[in-house]
Amino acid sequence: ASFTISLHKADNTTVTIKPRAGILASCQIRLRNATRPELKIKPGENATFTFTCRAPEKYFTIKIQKNIDCVSGPCPFGEVHLYPPRLPRLNRTFVWDVKASTKAGLELKFSAPWLRQVEPGQTCPDSVGYNINSCIDTATVSIGSFCRNGSVSGIKLLGGVVLSLRLPWDSPLTTSGFSIANRASIKRLCIIESVLEGESSVTLMSPNYPLGFPEDELMTWQFLVPPNMRASVFFHNYSLSNCERKEERVEYYIPGSLSNPEVFKLTDSQPANIAGSFNLSLQGCDQDAQNPGALRLLFQVVVQHPQVNENVTHLVDLRREKNMNVTIHCEGWPSHVPPMSEPVCLICKDPRTCDRVLTLASGTAYKISFLCKDLSRLRITAEKGISCVDPRWCQRKIYSLSVPKVITQLPVQLHKFIWKLLAPSQLNVEITSPSLKLQQHVPEQRCNTSYSYSIVSATPTTELIIGVFCPGGAIEKIQMRNNITITLKTFGKGFLNESNRQDLEMSFVPHIKDECTFTVSPGPKDRVHLQTPNWHYGLPPYVSLSWYVVVPSKQVARLGFSKERMGITCQTGRAYLAVKEEAAGAEETVRREDELLPPPRDMHQDFWVNISNCKPSEKMQLDLQFWVTVSDKQLDLGVIIAAVAGAGVLTAIGLTVCCVKKKKKKSQTPMVGVYNATANTQVPGRQKLLRKGRQNNDSHVYAVIDDAMVYGHLLKESNGLVAPEVDVYRPFDGPMGPVPPSPPPFSFRKDVKNSSNPEEPLPLADADHDNYTFAHQKLGQLENTEDNGKDHGEMSLSLLETKEQEGLAE
């Protein structure tokens, strides 16, 4: 196809067709039977040309530059047209270079849908982009890069302007989209007008961004906001230059404010909840010539409807708290920043001081409010430090590690609460959970509560992740060296219901031997899984840990390990595992890293598990997991069989004895007894009172003797007739009466007469009224007769002496 371009000299327009950068020149421009790589048509010239290829848009671009002089001649006010017409379908760049005096600047008006500022180099969605530069004398300042469909409706410039419009080869756009409105002195670099309709947001940048704002310059943004809407300003990225004179600042002019202009530093929280339109100005300073630095600013203005709860305030009283700060922020902060296009949630310390992130410090009471449609998008992160200044006083105090109610009462979900525990060198940290206890989060026993604790022990050079724990387990206490960080993390809204049950406590304790010591107290029939700290990275070299496991009363614990070996090879030193019960004479089971771990075993007493690491070989790490189950004690089967067998034998013996006795009773005459010759029947010293009663001696005991055995020779002589008057009492050597004493009947009970001698003690028969006892004499009783002679101060007479007194009395 053939193209003809005719330029009038009065239009002061130049057209240049050039090859696209980085494209090989495989296509040429044919002009008057000659080919050339580029073509330049000056004002007043005509040119007819063709391309040697069918798709010239792949190889060429076209630039149309029009120079407008508003200094020496009249300024062409009104809409700026795209000239000349009927250009080839190439990627086009229109450039308007308008010269103007600084005393009478220019105003550019953009037609709807207006412009949206973007960072330099950013591509517009429809590939239609504007670049606007301000020209003051010989200096050029980039006002910014813009795409269509935004809020920037106009720009006022101090001097001239160079405006470029980039169009793709297939763009249907036929108008420039802007007009030159008038000339007016603005006494500043530029004024950018932004119209915000309805709920919306706009992102704007200072001139020359990301390079520095011109030295000691002033510029203004005018924001037109409906009076029934609220606007808030947020500075997202800024830097300051090195000032020699003046101070860099921003100034707000807010209609109706009693303190216009309101001056803020760039480091301050900017005004929020502004009703209606307002102006924002940026003021530079005189910079240091040797080290000027750079003043730059990227900020956002958000417009939204007034919130229903914007007048509802919440008291956050932190006056009694120490070393604590509370940050209210959007979900995902700080790693995730919500897109600027999303509706914002603002937290306000007062009606005009609002931000997406608000930090409250301890020692002060705050009244905060929220400008947010959906408070579920907000989160709270708090941090509290606990340190020990006086070790003597610290050891007597117990610190609560519970989330203060002032936080849980807010209508915002708690995300994290972090305690940083700083212990002096001579003390360590102990955390306890007296009632709830802690459960370690392991693959075999995962936490499913609404919150958990992550515990980390740290030094300036090392960090040991103790583990993740949740309430409702068996761990009562954890003692740790070094400084400790405990992070409570919540999951869902259930924490609000469970926050009142928190019982985690902390105290400073004397120095401990191991890096970490756990006290585990499982309940009846519990199964507890435990694992070494730093699970994903392995136990650090030369670290020693201990677990003290309390076995419940009348229960037995079974200890087992999840693997057969430690799984490491030591480069330096040895790794050990030791298990020992807390019982007298209990043996300690010790295994090295090159040995098999103990098999599952029953533990009847409280016991210790200790793990000490060496320096493992490269790419090896020590990580161990073990379990403890608790059950009722079971009696040994051998003991049960022995007990049953013993009872059976005793029963058989008893039955045999009963049967023998019953058989003998049927064939026996009345039982015959023999006097116990070994009993202590003599009173040692008649003049003294015996301190022994008959209940405790053997003076009244007769041994029952089988008459068939004792009188067997008499039964043979008398043909079975028993002569009861015959006895076998041998120890008596004195004179015998004509008739030996007869054994008393089985139920003998005799009243002894009082002695005629008042000085002679009474016999014990009157005092005790005891029956004589017939029993089989045991060997042990004979030896202990002399030792059992004390009772109540009563007197005892031998049976023979009593019989002699009765004979005299008769």
C-alpha cells in the first residue's frame, strides 16, 4: 500500500519513521524508486512511500512532534488534535512541545475517563500511555507517567510542557484526550487535580519519582471529594534529602479546619477521615551540595463512605502494663500488604489520626475507633518483655503469661502474643501449666486447639526451637537456659472462649544442668508422644536434654522409642541416651549412638530420660521421638499361680486335720492332759510381787497330748482302761503325796480361797478368772516364757503350791 503525508509549514510538525529498536532491518521504505531504512518529513514537505514488506508495524515506529510557542505568539487553547491524518498503521508517538513563560504557566485538561499515574516504565493495560514533563528554562522535570481511566483531571504547570502520547499500531483512538485550557501563574512547580467520586483510591507520586524532587520546590495536589465522603492519606514510600536550610514537610489545607494549613512531617501519620475536598502540598528544602540525598514520595488517598461504627470508641488501657506494645493491623501484615485497590480498614487514635497499622505502647490509655466495613480483616499482634533486674527478688515472683483482658475484649481477633523472657546469667527460665498442662505438637499427636505456644531458646549466636505446644497434655513444667521467646498464636475465633482458662506461668529459677528439662506427668491410661527440640534441624552439637516422667500411683508406665538407633555418626565426642528409674538400687540403662536403643519396657517408678548429643558428622542430625503409655498394674501370672497353689495346699491340709480329729474323737475317751513341765510355775522370790499376769505367761497352759501316744503302755496293761490318776510329771524331785495331782477337767474353773496370811500375795486365779488352756506346745513358746512375765502388778503361785494350800485347808 502507498502512503502520502503532507505537512503544512504553519503546523510546525515533523514526522519521523524509524526502525524499531532491536529488530533486524529486513524491511525497507521505498521512496522514488529508492529504498531507505528511515524517513523524515519536515514542516511544509510532502512524501509518498511504500514498505517492502507486508507487516511494516513489526519493523518500524513513527514519531510526530509538534512545537507550540506560547511565549512569542498566541497559545492554541482548546482541544489538541492528532495531526496529520491517515498515517501508516505503526506504533505511534505524538509529542507536543509547548513553550511558555514561568510568569504565565499552562493548564492541561484531560477528558474523561481522565488519567491514572503509574510508576515510570509500567505498561498500561491498553498500551495507551502519557508522559508529562515540565520545562522551566533549560531544566526538565518529569511530572509523571499516566495511563487512561483514572482520577487526574488536570495539571497546571509553571512553565512549558512536553507531553507525549504513545499509541499502539492497532489503537482506534482518534483524539489526544487533552486540551490546553488557559494560562495562569501558579507560583509553584505544578498543581495536579484529582477527582475522587464514590468509594475509590488513587496512588500518586512526587515529580521525578523515583528520583529526587527538585531542590527547594513546592507542588500541590488538589483532591475534589464529595462532602458526604471521607478521605484518608497514607504515605507508602518516601525518603528525605539532606537539608541545609528549611525543612521538608507536607501541608494540608482542609476547608473548615481552624488550623490551616496543617503541617506534618513525612514521618508522621497523615490525616484521615477528612470530610470533603482538601489540598496536599509538598515542600522541599535547600540541600547539601556535597550530599544532597533525595526527597521522594509515593502515597495513596482512599475515599470511602462514613462507617456506622466510626463514632464507637474502645478503651485500651495500658497504664498498668510494662514493656508491652499492641499493634492492630490488616491480616497478613507485615509480609503481605493488601492491594491498594482493596477497601481499607483504618484504626484511629482520634477522629483525624487513622492508619492501616496502629501501634499502642504501654503506660498510656487509648480510645480507638475503626473505619472498616469488615473487622474480620483486622488482627492484633502484641509483644511483652519480662526481665530480671534483682535475682533475689525475681526468684520469689511468679509471672502470668496470659493475654490481658484489655486485648481480648476488643472486637478484633488476636493473631499473636509474644513474650520475650530475659534471664540473668545465674538464673534460668521455668514455665509451668499447673492445671491445663501442655501437649507437644508432633505428627502422631497433633494439636487441635484454638491456640498454641511456640517456644524458642536463643543466645546472640544460636537458636534452639524447643517446640510447639498446646493446652491439654501431660507436660507440667519446662526449664530452659538462655533467653526465651514464647509466641502464642491463635487459630480462628475459638480463642475468645478459651482465653479465660489460660494458666501458663513463668518464673526465674537457679541454673540448671541441661539445656532443657521437661517434667511430664501423664494421667491414668494416657499415651504421650515427645520429641527432641529443633526437630527439623536436629539437636545442636553437645546439647543435653532431660525428661522427668512421673508415674501415677498404682499405675505402670511403658516407655518406647520410635526408631531402633539414634541414626547418627559422631565426628567428635559421643552421643548417649540414658534411662533410669527413681528407686533405690535402680540400674541406669545407657546406650551410645552406635548401639541399639532400649526396647519397650515397663517403668514402675518415676524415671528420667536423658539425651546428650555429640558433634555429628556432616549432613547428619540427631532427632529422637519416644512415647509413654500408662496403664493399671497387672499381677504377675507366676505369683497368681503360686498363691492359688498355696491356698489349695493349705485347704487340703486343713481338711485332712479336721477329718483325722473327727475320726479320733469318735474312738477316744475324754481327753487326758499332762502338766507342762517347762512352764515357769515357780515364783522367784515369795517376798516380791510379780509384775506378770497369767494372760502373758504360760503358768496356766497345759499341752494336750494324744493319750494313745502318752499312755500307750498303760492302755496295753489295762486292756484299754485309762487310769486318770497316773501322770508323767518328772521335773518335781520333792516329797510326793499319796495321790499325784490330777489334770484339771477341760472346762476347769476354780475359785481360790484367800490366804490366811495377810502378807502373802493373792494368787492370780482370783484376779484373772482365766480358764486353763490346753494347747499343743510350740518350741518358740518355751524359750520366751521367762521374757513374758510382766502384767498389772499381780502375783502368781505355782500350781503345786496352790494344791498344797488346798490340801492343808481341807
